[in-house]
Amino acid sequence: MQNIEFHTRVGVPPMPFGIDYATGIVSLGSCFSDEIGRRLQECDFHIEQNPFGTLYNPASVASALHRIMYDCEIGMEDLVEHEGLWHSWHHHGSFSRTTAEECLKVCNNRLHRAHEALKQAGLLMITFGSAWVYEREGQVVANCHKLPQDNFVRRKLSVDDIVSLWRPLLDELHACYPLLHVLFTVSPIRHIGDGLHGNQLSKATLLLAIDQLVDHDLPTPQKKGGKMPEAERPWTVYFPSYEIVLDELRDYRFYNPDMAHPSDLAVDVVWDRFQRVTMSPAISEQAHLNRKQHKRQKHIPLHQQ
């Protein structure tokens, strides 16, 4: 009897790099990057995770990366006070504080730490969540911080907007860190507030833009005896998180009750596929053991003896 497959498996090409416990990792982007980043942390990898907090749109991610590259501090001109809290226009609300001084301190401490981490990193992970942006006085903000909506203009970035913003930034990044690899991915989190059609248009825009930014000529075993010098390997690649959840899993049982965020099981499937193409079996096994140990230490018995 012919085997019947009830899903279409998304092929993930081999990455032109690998990660191990000597690899520094920096992660920027949407809350889906938090999920993968958290698993990397639990496995004891060296990762600087979302140093600006959760960022959704490519323009805010680009701004954050530029500041990290050049260690450009946040100043008073970047802050706003609203309802008793000081917020940074470049950061997620988790960085907001009751005084401007505290807000600047927490923002810039993480910025300096990320700058040092990027200098040591072998992998930069970028996750785009949405092509929709909010602009205030002509500048894209990372978060509206619950200010009235009439303070902002909402629009969708075009493919050309994203590519023209990111291509020179990637050139600068490669010039500064020629051995750094950049892994792009698109978050499978559904932005239902944009409407289902609007969400699909947004995700399609992100996918088309990334397609123009990544290297497609991946190394093959035939090239140079099967081993390509590190500096000559493609250094921008795409990992299909979005496709794995939307096209392979393709079922609401893999989403949380809000029907927008992938469940832990769905993220675990993506995590497993990520491990398979970036880690050797030995590193993957060590990661598994480290994560088990992390969960064991985190567990608190209900009844202390």
C-alpha cells in the first residue's frame, strides 16, 4: 500500500555556517525571535537577545542594528513621557521607566553590551514580523507606547523601501564584520489586527524583500573540493520559519488560543529544524542535555522536604 503523507514537508537547505559553543549570537526582531533566542539561552549558547526588546518592522530593526554597530547612545531627544512613564521611541515598552534617567540607563547599558557582543559574534539572527509601520514626525517608531493614534501615520513599507534601507546597511555590516553570517527569517505570528488579507500582504512584502537581500548561491560539495573558505561563503541566508508553520504544520492546533501566536509545540518543530541545519549531532546533543538541565534547575518542587 502506498504511504500517504498528511502534510507537505518544507525543505530547509544546509546553511553555509554552523554554530557551536564558541559562536557568539545576536538576535534582533519580533517576538518569534524571542522564542528561538530563549531556547538558545536555555541551551547555554552565548546569545545577546533582542537588546532593544521586541521589534516588529524592518525599519526599526535596521535602526537598532545601526545603533548597535556604531554604539550610538539613546538621548533625551529619543524619549517621550506618557502616563507617568518615560519611553524610548526605539525600544519596546519593557525598557520604559518612571524617570528619564532610568530609561536612558537601561537602554544604553543594553546597547553597549550588544555592541560588544556583535564584535564577537559569528551569527546575527534577524526576524521581521510586519511590514506595517507607525511614523511620528516622519520617523518610524518601534512602539507607540499607547499614545493616541492621531500622533502617528500608519503605512505599509514596500519591498523597495525595505531593500533600499537594508542593502547599504548590510554592506556596512559586512565591511565591519566580514566573517559574520546573517540569518533572516519571517515570523509566523499572524497580525490579525491588520486583517487576514492585510497580514498576508505584509508577510509577502517581507518575504520578497528578504529574497532580494540574501545570497542564493549556497556552497555545494563540488566547489573547491567541498570546502569553501570562510570569507568566500555566502553570508546572508534565509531560514523558513514562516513556511514551516504556515505550510507544513498548517493547522490551528499548532497555535495558541489567540489563533495568532504559534504554540510551544510549533516553535519546537521550528527549533528542531533549526538545530538540524546549524548544529553538528554532537553540539545538538549537548544543547539538548543543557536544556534539560536548565529546566530541571528551574523546576520548583511543590513540597519542600
